[in-house]
Amino acid sequence: MRLIQFQTPQGQRHVGVIDGDLIQVVNATPSTRELALSAIRQGRGLVDEVLVRGTHASEHSYRLALQEGRVLPPLDHEDPAHCLVSGTGLTHLGSASTRDKMHQQNIADQAALTDTARIFQWGIEGGRPAAGTVGVQPEWFYKGDGSIVVRPGQAFQSPTFAEDAGEEPELTGLYVVGDDGKPYRVGFALGNEFSDHVMERRNYLYLAHSKLRNCSYGPELRVGELPRHLAGVSRIRRGEEVVWEKEFLSGEDNMCHSLENLEYHHFKYKQFLRPGDVHVHFFGTATLSVADNIKTQAGDRFEISMSEFGAPLINSIQVGEPELGAGQVSAL
């Protein structure tokens, strides 16, 4: 089952089930978060909760809703401060070579390894623990709260101080914390973890700065388990021209960490277990246009597609306006 959140032309919110181009509207359901919390309280899965509530046919066109920018991120929180966006890096086979050209080094010589190569090797060796055991922790980063999320179809705002505005085609895990303080995976979505790779390349300690940018995920929420092998396409359009296109791989067959291990090392922290909160977690990628020396520019359009997730995730780039008083602190 694939779900979306959308608005009618009058601004009313609904959750819908994708059925071709027509959206089947879930009865009396304004948000995926409310749907998920109800399922948790009733001890049901999300699909069963939808079936219990029922759907009704509508005349809402999915294609038109996307064109008009009325499709929302597939999971959000009415208070953006209660939506945490985070991610893990160096999780996919080949990701270290993109960042550090690890394949040119001798991994038997630990002294020759950079920190990037070393943590990637730890993932290879310990990122898939046996059932009931804890594996090595991955690289982790904070991206922002719900205020940095851009809905499908809208433009990323690149700060005026940015050195780069690059895509990162990834899978995202979408979670709700139940009343019992336990995290529940609602499902998965395509994501674009928009970042500043030029800043990151200056020094790996700038990684935290480089991640404080917009992001987008969706438009559809895939409910249920993931196939172990997933292949999608990431492309950049400039006007009518495709300036870059490449396949990207995901799913556990293409990762050095299991999803369970990545989830454990995020939700092991007590501050991430606040009832009712939403978590959006990017799982990483090994495919970046910047690795092929592509320099994006304002007006470029990112398109990330994977057949298992329905409609592609599309976002463009704009240079944001300077924030009044940004970076300036006044003493009281």
C-alpha cells in the first residue's frame, strides 16, 4: 500500500491511497501521524487501520495535485519542532569511495586509513549484527526539524552563503513514537537529502554545517517491508536538458549496515523517544552528481525515481533571500 497526504484546492488535508491517478481518500483522516497513532493504540498495523476506517472514491487527480503543489510530505507533525530530521552516512557499498576514494587504499594497513575509510570498514565488519546483538554504530548527523522540509514539487532554498547545492538520492525511514515511548516505523519514502558537498570537502569536520539545509521526501509512503535490492535513477534537468543521470542502489543487499542496526543506533537515545514525535531518517547513498564534477545552479531540477515508490520526487533549486539578522546576536 502507498499513501500520500494532500490538500484539496480549498486547503483541506486528507490521507489518500494511491490507485492509479485517482486518490482513494481515507475516511475521517487528516494526517498520517493521527492514522499511525490510532493504529498503535488499537494494536493494528497501518494497512489494517486503513481498512477499518475505509476509503471512498474521489475525483481528486493525483497528477493534478502534484502539478499544483498540493501533495504534502507523507508524514509530518503539526508542530514542526516535534519532527526530527536526521540521517546516517557511509552506509552503502561504494559510499566511502565517493567520499574518500577508499578503493585506492590498502585496508590491511589501518594506519593509512582516514577516519572516513575507517568508519566505513567498521560498517563492513560489524554493521550487520546477528539477531539479538548490537552492531557497530554508523556515522550520524542532525539535519533539522520539520521547518526545513520542502514538500514534493517545491524548490529548495539554498542559503546565500552556500558553496554548493547538491542532491543526495536516498531512502528515508518515517517513524512515530507511540504513547508507550516506543518508536514505530510507519513506512519508507524516497528522499532528497540536499547538502553542501563543497563545504563538506573542505574538511570532514564541516559535515555538520553542510547538512543544515532543506530536504524533501515522498511523495508516497510505502507501507511494509522493503525489497532487499532496490535500483532507482537520479537525474538533474536544466531546462529541457538532462545534464546528469545515474542509477543509484539501495536496500540491504547494497548496504553495509542493516536497517535494524541503523534504527537501533538512532532510537537508543532517550531524547528521541518522546511520545507523539515524528522522526524522518535518511539512510544514506553512494551516488552523488558532485562526484562527477557537476556544479548545480539556480533553476536546476532534481528528479529521483524508483518504481517501487510510485511517482518520482521532484524539487528545484532557488537561492534563498538573506534572513534579516541572520548570524547577528544582540546583547540584552
